[in-house]
Amino acid sequence: MNAADQRSVRKAKQRERQERDQELKDLRDVLSTRQGRRFIWRTLTLAGVFRLSFVPGEPEETAFNEGRRSLGLSLMADVHEIDAAQYIQMANEANGETLARADELEPVNTESLTEEHYNA
């Protein structure tokens, strides 16, 4: 591409717009299924978008975490650009699955706990 050639610049911008439109369409397709939303939510969680990146006394680890988080925030911004309602649906589904897993856990029998358990 020749930056001095306006035609080349326009073609490059058009190509970038088409690529971006395709990226958003692909993500829209992923978000159209429960499995896709679950995958995106897991990716956002692993990227650390819901927690701080800072690690006291560890600047390299903090920087690493921020890099990972930056990618997650970019993905989250894309989800919101497509349809913020999809993000809300995805969050509600993730919350529902978390609650369902919590319901599957056996309740703790507090009557069997002795004072030594509390003082441990």
C-alpha cells in the first residue's frame, strides 16, 4: 500500500472494515448458542476481567496479568458492541450454573461440629 495513493488508502480501510465486520459476525454466531456464551464467559474469567491484576511486590506478574486482562477486556468490549443484552444473558446463565453447582454440594452438618472446629 502506498500511503500517498488515496485509492490504496481507501482500499486498505475498506478491507479493515470488512475484516472487523467478519470478526463481529463470527462472535455474534458464537454468542447465539448457550455453549458459545459459556465458552466466552470462561475465557473472560480466565483472562481476569473480574479481578484485580495487581500482585503486591511482583511487578512482572502484575504486568503479565494486565496483558491477559487487556485481551479479556477487548473481548468484553466486542460482546457489548454486538449486543449488550447478550452479555447480560451470558452473565445470568453463568450465575445460574454457579448456583446450580452450589446446590449440588452436600450441606454441612453443623450439629456435629465441636468447639475445637471453631477454634482451629
